[in-house]
Amino acid sequence: MELGLRGSRILVTGSSRGIGLGLARSFLHEGANVVLTGRSGQDMSVAEEMLATEFSADRVCAFVGDIGVSSIRDELAEFLSDDGLDHLVCNIGSGKSVPVLEEDDDEWRRMLEINLVLATQTVSSLLPILAKPSGGRGNKSLTFIGSICGQEAIGCPLAYSSAKAALRAYARNLVRPLSDKGIRVNTVTPGNVMFEGSTWETKLAEDALGVREMLRREVALNRLGTIEEIAASVVFLASEKASFITGTNLIVDGGQTRGI
């Protein structure tokens, strides 16, 4: 299926490895041009070289820097300004926190900063670039990567769950203001995803039987998800085939969550 992304320019934050790298690869498969971001120069170099070899060097570029720093976000906006931006994928956050009820003020601030505030700052910094017309391409979108921890109570760290729930509210309330700028806003909410270096790789190594029992009990499809399955949803929501979709929260979790 032709998704209408050929030649468009995509920024995927946090794309040196894991889900972010998988998102970048899937957009490249659709003929898009992709900007990678990450804090580690070494990781970014490896990711950029790998994707350039797999696809084409002129369709992949990397920006190295900590976008949690205001001046770095300004540099990123300048980096993007000449060629513009069609789609922004905010793949930002971390669920590594402390057990429930052991959060102190610093941990609450840290989790909110990583999982909510940084996303809002990134959008504020890059919105002028995203809103600009770019090469006659009219399809513009902003997609957030959420978490089922922000959907319902499933035993996740409390501060992380709260921050991801707040991110979903933020995305939902951007829909109408950004529609005036021709930008669609959606969220993709993954469940448990298996990939090299993931938490689930560690859990399987430590307690494979326990993981299998959890999947049997909690996940309708009785398995972990893949990066490719998450990426397919993100790519679709950015595509012209989703041109009438904005404000949605697409849950990709194999049927684990049960709420609305």
C-alpha cells in the first residue's frame, strides 16, 4: 500500500536504538527522509551508518545532543529549518523508577521532566518548523509515544504512570489548536515490547516461566509485541491514509488493557 510518505521529512526523537530506531527504519522503508536524534555520539554514528547502508546516505541524517537542554533544542530547530519538517515523532521517556509509594519529591520531578515536560518543550521548540509549508507537501503530523502504564492501573511505577497519563492529556488538548496549523496530533500507546536490550529481554532471561504466565494471564494475544508492530502503527498515523485521523490514542498492546 502506498502511504504517501515518499520524500517527506520525519524527525524521530530518541532514535539511536530500540523502538526509536525501529520507527526510523520503518519510515525509511516508506521512502521518507529521516532525522535521527540522540545524546550519544557513538550510538548515533552507529545508527546513522547502519541505516545509510541499508537505505541511502542522502535520506538519513543525525543530530547529536541532549534535547533536554534549551540551547540544544534551539540548535535542533536551526538544523531542521532549511529543509523543513513534515512529521514529528516524540519518542521520549523512561519507565525506570522506584517501587510504588517510595517516590520522593525528586523522583516525582524527574519522572515528570523525562516523560512529560521534555515532550512539551520539544513541541514548543519545533512547532514553528513543523507548521511551515514544506515543498508543497500538505500532510503534517505530530505523534507521541505513550505507554499503557498511563492508561490504567497495571502495576507500573506510580510516578511514571502519572506522567504518561499527563502526556496523553497534553496530546489530546493539542488537537484543536494544531488543527488550525494543519497538523494532526495522535498518540501510539505500546504495551510490552520485546527487543534487544529491552526490559523484557532481561525479564525473560531471569524468569521465563513467570513472564509466560503473566502473558497467559494478562495479554489476550499471549505474547510480547515487536518493534515492527509499534512502528507500523506510527507510520500509518503519519501517512496520508490517516489524513482524517487526529486526536486518537492507538493502543498496541495485544489486548492487555481492559479499560476504555
